[in-house]
Amino acid sequence: MESFWILGSIAFALMLGAMSPGPTSIYVAKNSIAISRKHGLFTALGTGTGAAVFGLLAVLGLQAFLLAVPSAYLVLKICGGLYLLWLAAKIIKHAKDPIEAHNDTSSQMSLRRAFSTGLITQLSNPKIAIVLASIFTALLPKEIPAYYYFVLPILCFFIDAGWCSLVAVALSAEGPRKVYLKFKALFDRIAGGVMTLLGLKLIFGVK
């Protein structure tokens, strides 16, 4: 019963984190509206896999390593921030491109690429590992049961992928898609601008 409440508390904290806006939700939303629902769902699977990787690293003690080796954390932050800035530049660069020019979604973005982009976008932010490690440190018992090393990454995957999948399904509906097509350039510039701010915050933000 105690394990149930511990996992429930962790799941609730993870859900709150997944629901907060970030680069992953922006990219899932863009792929869902601009390309297809399937692409949005595969992007969500990628972000969920990235969350599972960070969940495993967090429970294995990545937080202690990053805090003990500030240079490693700095390098990860800079690399992640630069990736987000590159992603933002691509979004802004193609903001004026008509969606009709990309009707062939297989040539625009394969499902494998949608998955890998979601995965890399998630892994580009090492702060997530710190946040997860902080949640685990606060809520886990002093002696962690062995099965938690399997359960926690799986929990991270399903919560993150589940929330992003809901975003993908909701935003790929006909109504949101029509609005996006009408104001594509504006929405893409806003998305690129937000992604730029997130990248800069990751690079220059205080740990």
C-alpha cells in the first residue's frame, strides 16, 4: 500500500511536469497540425522515450553526477540550447512555406524522423533529469526497491507520451487544423520565437 501511494505521488508530480508548456509540446503540436495526427503521435512516442531515458538516469543518480561535475552539466545545457535554437530557426525559416507544398508527408518527414526528433528534443534539456531526480529524491524511500528501476522509467514514458498524445489528437482535429492553415506564418513564427526563448533560457539560465 505504501508503494502505491509513493508511485501515485510521483505520477501526479510527473503529470504536472508533462502538462507544463515546453519545447516537446510545441513540436508535438506543430507536427500534429502541420503534417498529420500520426506524425504527432510518433513525435509523442519519441518524447516519451526521452522521458523514460531521463527517468532511468535520474533514479541511477545522474543528479549527483551533474552537480559534482558542473562542466558536464554546462556542456549538456549548451548543446541542448543550441539544438533548440536550430529547431527554432528551421520553424521560422519555413513559416511562409504553404502547407500544400508539403502534402507528401513521407518526403517531408518520415514517421521514424518524427519519433527521433521528439526523442532528441526531449533529451536536449538536461534540466529534466535534474527535475526528475529531485522528485525521486523527495518521494522515494531511502532504500529503493529493485523493481522501481523498471517501474519509474516506464511511468515516465507513459505519462509524458500519454499527455503529448492527447495534445496530438486534440490539435490534429479539423477545427484547429483549419485555423493553423489560415494563420500558418503567424503560428510558426510564434512557435519559433518561444522555442528560441527556451533555447536561450537553457543556455544562459541559472542552474
